[in-house]
Amino acid sequence: MDLFLEMKDTSELMVDLAYSSLLYDNREIASEVEHLNDRIDEMSSQLQRFAISDISRRSTDATLMLLKLCSYINSIADSAMTIVDVVLRDIEPHPILKQSIKESDVGIYRFEVRKGSILVGKKLGELRLATETGMWVFAIRRNVRWIYGPEEDEVIHRGDILFVRGPEDGMRKLSLVARGKLRSFQ
């Protein structure tokens, strides 16, 4: 069941990131959706194998339901991929979308935490990113593992990829801090 919940959470994150990549015309975020889709494919295969191999232990109806749920999650992931396809193929956004981007003071950004960054080894709560930069961390990719809606006690590691939402001036400051180029938020 953990695998099923991870698939559900991953597909939800894919949709959020896909809309963000479209809204902010962000290719890096769109590429992350592609990577998440690969992960969904892997998990889907694992779940299908599990459902079929374990069919003798549960009813056929329960197995069919699990396979259908797996298929529905794949459909959600495919929809997210359809959204990011617009960004990845450089299709010109609709004028209304372009205007909303210009008027928005909030963006979605992706940062890699590098060696020498003051973020390394610190808990999100003690960093006070929202107060110091206006940025909110909504997901962390740690190697192949994703942490959705990280808690304040989540410790940041070198190599973590932070997905954040916030103002452009906060983005510049956090970018420097994440790369180890700035030693404080002041």
C-alpha cells in the first residue's frame, strides 16, 4: 500500500509542477515532471506485478480494483505530461497566460543545495526561509526519493533539490545561499 500512496502523491505533485511550469514557462520544472513520470512508470509496473503475483491471496475484484486505480493514476500522470509538453516544445503561451505571468509577483523555482551552503545540515524550521526570503519549500527531491510538503524538522542535505514558491527577489537570495555563494540571508 505504501507504493500506491507514493504513486498517488507523485501524480499530485506532477500536476502541481506541470501547471507551475506552464504558468511560469519554466523548462527546469517541466523536466522534473518528466523524471517523475519515469518514476510513476516504474512504480506502476511494480504495483501491477504485485497485484498479479498476489492474486491467490485476495479476491479477483480486489486485484482488479488495484489495477484500475493504478491505471487512473497513470492517466493523471499522462495529463501532467500533456501540460508540460507545451513548455518543452516551446509553444507560445496564450496571451492571457502571458499577461498573468507578467502580473504575478510569485514564481516557482528549483534549487540544488551545493557544498558549502549554509542550508546543509539545517532543519527547514530553523532556516526560517519564508521570513528571510519569502520562499516556501513545497517539495524536496533527494536522489530518487521525493518529500512532499516537508515538515519543519526536515533536515536539508547537500545535493537536495528544493522546489520553492515565492517572490523573484527571494529567489535570487535563496539561489545564492543554496549555491554557497552567500553565507547569510542578511
